[in-house]
Amino acid sequence: MRRRAPKRALIAVLVLSSLFFLSLNLTGKWDAGWLYGAFLTITGPPQKALSWAEKKVEDLFYSYLYLVNLREENRRLKEALKRLTYERNLLLEQVEELKRLRQLLKFKERTKLRMVPAEVVALSPEPHIRTLVIDKGSTDGLKEGMPVVAWEGVVGRILHVGQRTSMVLPIVERGSAVSVLLRSSRTRAILEGEGKGCRLVYIPRDKEVREGEGVITSGLDGIYPKGLPVGRVVKVTRGSRRFFLEVEVAPAVDFGKLEEVMVLVGG
């Protein structure tokens, strides 16, 4: 089709030229009216086709501009959504932190003890024992052996004190021992850390210990004041030990989510 179009155009030009010269020979005058009409007849369809093509190109161009603007608007909306999501998450985190701080304040008012607030800033990299690092030290009046609590209950005690930070031994770690009472039966025991949990030791086999019973500090170890929540009994077995029960305790504090604590610096 593309090869035939030039041939047809050439034929049309030749025909018009012949008619033009024939008209001059017959009349001796120049009459362009009929020639102009013939020209329009021949060139009209191509002009319409060209106008149609121009219109399509124009429509395509404006469609392209619309898509470009739409993509830019979509990009801006996505950026705004990311910013709003970040601000929302930040606000939710601040709300949760405020709730925890309020709980700590209520705990402080309830116990009437002098406390220094602190944040957990790191976990100790020591291989055999997991300790917490808090952002308070000797400049804040902290000393080794001071008890550390959260609003849920006992966290542990200070193991080492630096100038601006301190290391805390959690009650769930080996080497930790807390003198406790069973809340209902008032049975005394020692709570020992096992690395991932706690157990009660030195409870005679004839004592009645129920699952779900609360465990609190007894105040007899000279470290923790009496009556602080420690955890609850989750399992009682009469195992291989000859004279004592084996009692597993779930700590009151969720150490995986612990962020703020209080150091008890005096009564």
C-alpha cells in the first residue's frame, strides 16, 4: 500500500497538468476554478486522514500527560501515607510508654519507697548469664545489691555499678536467689533462677502448694522489701528430690518487653 500511494499521486499530478495545458490551448485563458475543485477532490481525503491522525496524536499526547500527572500524584500520596503511618506508630509508642510510666508512678505511690527511674538500654553480651544494662549509675546514687522492680513486680538486683550505667541480674538467671512467700498458704521458700525461668526450692513435700498461687517477696533476705509481686506457680511435682517439692514459677515481669524500671534506693 505504501508503494502504490506515490504512484497514484504522480498520476494525479500528470493528469492535472495535462488538463491545465489543454485548457490553455482551447480557451487561451486561465480558469483556475475547475482546477481548484479538482485539486480539492483529489487532496480532500488525504487531508481528512491527516487531520484525523493529528487529532489522535494530540489525544495520545494529552493522555500521556495525564498518566504522568497521575503517577506523580500517586507517588505523593504514597509518601504522605508513609509519613502518616510513621507518625501514627510513633504516637502509639508514646501512648504505650505513658501507660507504663503511669503504672510505675502508681507502684511508687503505693509502696512509699524511694525509687530512681531508669531505662533498659542494652542486654549484656556475657555468654553464661544474661544481664540488663540500665541508664543510671553511681552518679545517681545507685549501689551494688539494690533491688530493681517494674510496675508488674520484681526484676532483679544490681550486680555491677558504673558511673552512668549499671548491670542488673534478673531473677530468672542462674545465680539469682530471692526469699519469697506463697501468697495464700504463707509458705516460705527460696526462688532461684534457672536461665529461662524460676523455681521454688526448699518447700517440704507435706506442704500444700497450688498451681496459680501468687508468689511475693518475704523481706527476709535483706534485699527486697516484703510484699512485692514475684510471679505465680505454674507447675507442682513431687520429683526425685527426697524431702522437697519441685515448683515452677512464671515471673510477674515479661522480660522480653521490659523497657522501664525503678531502682529501690531506700525506704
